[in-house]
Amino acid sequence: MRTGRAEAFSDGVFAIAITLLILTVKTPGSGPLGHGLERLWPSYLAYIVSFLTIGIIWVNHHTMFRHFAYLDRTMLFLNVLFLMVVAFIPFPTQVVAEHLRSGADRRAAALLYGITLTTLAVMFLTVWLYGSRRLLSDDADRKEVSGITRSYLPGTPLYLTATLLAFASPIASLAMFAGIALFYVVSSSFFGRDE
């Protein structure tokens, strides 16, 4: 199968997931509006980190698929599993937004968020490794393919480290997730320059 249909379906899932993120930012409750808006900082932070994460994954997904000549049945199912995790991201984002200020619940919220992003990193790497070993087009630049692989390899350990950091500090854990997003913005600019 050509990559076009799978890319179109993937784009739809990305668009819906990234749009649903805004629903994690609730309208302030009673009291002065300014104070209520200030108290929503966990929602803003969770929204920004998740939006950047999904956006970067979308860019890298596009970069990845442009190297494939075709898709086989295994790749289609791997991509569907990967997209299932992408579509799940708004839920842990909302949990973090609602519980980051609560000392009793912030660790569980950060762990849920981290487990989701670690699973996402594992699935993303699986899709890439499978495709880069079996589905590459004949004209794929091997140097660029190698650079993409090197760029994706740190993802799972980085996300796992950020997840485990939630045991010590949920705030530091979320900050590390933001740092990982910035890392992938920079690394994407290196292997995606020729587009």
C-alpha cells in the first residue's frame, strides 16, 4: 500500500488529539477572574507541553513516512497502535492539569503522563525501526536515515527518566518533558533541513 492513505488517517488523528488538548484548560470558577486565571497555570503548562509534544511527533511522523516506499500490513497495525497512544494524550494532560497543585495526587498524575509519553516513545521508535529496516524507498538518503535513528534512540530512555523523576518531583518531571520536546525541535531541524 502507498503511504498516502495512512498519512491522511494519521494526520486526522493528530489533528483531533491536538485540538482536544484545549479542553484540558477549564474556565475559572467563582471568585476574581484574574486570580482564577493565575490558578490555572498547571493547565497552561500541561497544554503547552502536550501541544508541543504532539506537534513534534506529527512533524517527525511526516519525516519518517516520506522515507518509506510503501507500507505493509504489519506497519499499518504498528501505526494504528502508535496513533492509539497519540489519541490518549489529552486524558493524562487533563489529569495533570487538574491535579498538579494537589500534593496528594500530583505524583500519580505525573506518573500517568510519563507512562503515556514513554509508551508513545516506544511505539514511535518501533514504527521507525520496522519501517527503516523493511520499507525504505530506494532513493532514501542512508546518512539521513541513520541520523533519524540516532535522534529517535534517546527518546524512550529520556521519557522513562522523566517519568521516574516524578517520584522525587512531579514539577521537575513535567519540566523535563518540556525539555525533551525542545530537544526534538532542535534535532528535527538537523535531519529535516532538506524538505
